[in-house]
Amino acid sequence: MTNIAIQTNGLKKAFKETRVLNGVDLEVRRGEIFALLGSNGAGKTTVVNILSTLLNPDSGTASVCGFDTQRQPERVREVISLTGQFAAVDGILTGRENLVFIARLRAVPDPAQVADRLLGQFGLKGAAEKRADTYSGGMTRRLDIAMSLIGTPAVIFLDEPTTGLDPEGRLEVWTTIKTLAQGGTTILLTTQYLDEAEQLADRIAILHEGRIIAGGTFSELKRLFPPAKVEYIEKQPTLEEIFLAIVGNKDVSNKKLEVAR
């Protein structure tokens, strides 16, 4: 079995007169977190939509787990899950009911047992019987990602999963993503937050003007820049560190303080 989970070659896509992708080449290994960075309109969501069979490219090829997205879309859909920029959670239903509903749609055996397992895995047991519209942003995102795991997909696409979340909610989602990758799931993550890619990604690609202009690990990307001038200054806390310390997230603030030392 090949070690490549996602591969694209020369992807091009235009919408009317606007060229969005102009020859995108990607290669994502199995079990890694791969971050696709780019500004608004760079084409990140278009790449995800092509890989998840929601769009066809104008030219070029794309495959997921060895299945061609145009010739074998049904096979691709069997091995992937997509979490978009907006959570696909039904606010009227409870957390448990959302999970059971999706499990039944996907014809998964014993939906109730699947729901219980995912509620425990994502730390939502205490809110299992509460309506989802009462959840915090971080809890809603965790439920959304839990729903996407039903059926045990090999590849998960996360399209800007922390947009609009407060710092605590972002950290909750980061923990969830890391846990999924440790379990062997391949994750392609799009984000505009550079710190998010730095914290999570095994490898990073930068999409600009329809092309991948740079890629590699964070350490490899740092080598593209001249050596930094070394200056000794007093370490000042970031606004995120101050916020988390004030609201009482001691685990995170202590960890950051240890890193600062």
C-alpha cells in the first residue's frame, strides 16, 4: 500500500473569468496533519471541494487513498469526511441525537453505542442530553468533528475549523485534531492562522495566486529566510497568554510559561 493519502497534479479551476487554481500539485502522506495556507480567495476551499468530490477541476487530476476523484467519486466518499467552515450541527437536537442521526444516515451498526463512544472521546458526555444550540463554540466544533468521524474515515478535510472561535475553543479543537492524527487519521487542514499551522502541522504548503509556492516542514520553511539577528530582550507575554491566565486556564498558561523559560 502506498504511503500517499492525497495527491493532486496540475489542478486548474476557474469560475467565469476568474482563475482560482493555476496548476496545484500536492502530496499528503498517510497519518499526517497537512496545513494548506493562503489568504482569502487563494483557492484553499476550492482545493478541498475538488478533493471531496464536490467540484470537478477544469484540468489536472486528484486522488484520495488511490481513488480518482472524477472517475471514482463514490469510492472517495467512502474514505473521507469533510468539516466545512460552518458547523453542520442541528441546534434543535441534543449532542447525542446529532451523532445517532448521522450514524443512522451512514447505516453504521449500533448508532447508540457509536454515539456514546464519540461523546466520551470528545469530552461531551456531560452535555450529551443538552440541545446543541446551547453549546459553546468549541463544544460545537468538537461535536461537528465527532460527527465527521462516524464511519471511521481514513482522511478528514478540515476547512478553517477554528474560524470565529475564542482562544479556549481553538485550543479544544487543536487537541482534538492532534488526537485524531495520533490515531492514524490523515488530516488536510486549511487555515489563515499561521500559529495554528505552526502548532499542528507536520508539513505545510503555501497557496498563492493559484499555485503552491512553498512547502515543507516548519523548520524547512524557516530556512528560506536569512538568519535572524540575535538580540536579547525580556520575554513579554502574548495577549493569548494573558487572556488564558486571567480566565483561569492554568494548564495552558503554565505550559506556555514553561516553554518561555
